[in-house]
Amino acid sequence: MAKTPIDKPANAAAAPEYPLTKMAIVAPIVGWLIPGAGHIIQKRYTRGILLMISVVAMFLIGLGMNGRVYGPNGGDILEILGFIGDLGSGTLYFLARIMGWGQAAAAHATADYGKTFVIVAGLLNFIAAADAHHIALGKKP
């Protein structure tokens, strides 16, 4: 038997399917600043702690391999993309810039891998912040 379309009231189109709550705004911001904290404040402790350990470990391993931490500049497109990836680490990025970590010249072959670790840590943190936002909206269980 064919389904008949259900008429929606006129105001139903204006109502969002997933309402924007205060937690949906706060969780990704906190999760970006402190890796994993966006999940922890939503009582997703295991996921939050695993993300925190992963992002911090990748960032520190990258620095340990003499990886470069990019600063803001308007130069080469690859440096701009590296800066955006690094910025994803939130507080870790700002701490590294203030302390002068990741500014040494690449003297070892591992420095290129270290740079990649630092960038990927930031990108993982961006994804984690987006995940915290989707959990807060109710799009993800």
C-alpha cells in the first residue's frame, strides 16, 4: 500500500530539526581549547580522555621529533594550511608559540615527520570538536 504524504503545518518548516542549545555552542569551543574536554563536559568520559591522550601525545611526539609549529603568515599556501592544522590543537598551539617550541631549524630527518604529527594532532582536534558539537545537538548518540 502506498504511503500518502503527510501535510506539515506552516510553522513546522521553520522549526529546526536539531535545536541549537547552549551546550551545542560551548562543547566545541571548550573541546577545541582543551582537547577532549568537549566530550568530558557532556559526560562522555572514555571518549574524551582517549581523544585528550591522542591529541596531546601526537602533539608532544611531534615536538619531540623537532617538528615545526607554524605561525600566522600570508606566505606560501602550504604554510597557511600548516598554520590552520597547528591552530587546531587549541591551547597546545598557543602554549608552544609562547614558549618558543617548534621554532628550531629542521636539523634531523625526523623533523618532517614531527611537523606532520603536530599538524595531524590539530586536525584530529578539529574533528573531535565537531563530534562534540554533533553529540550536543543530538545528531549522534
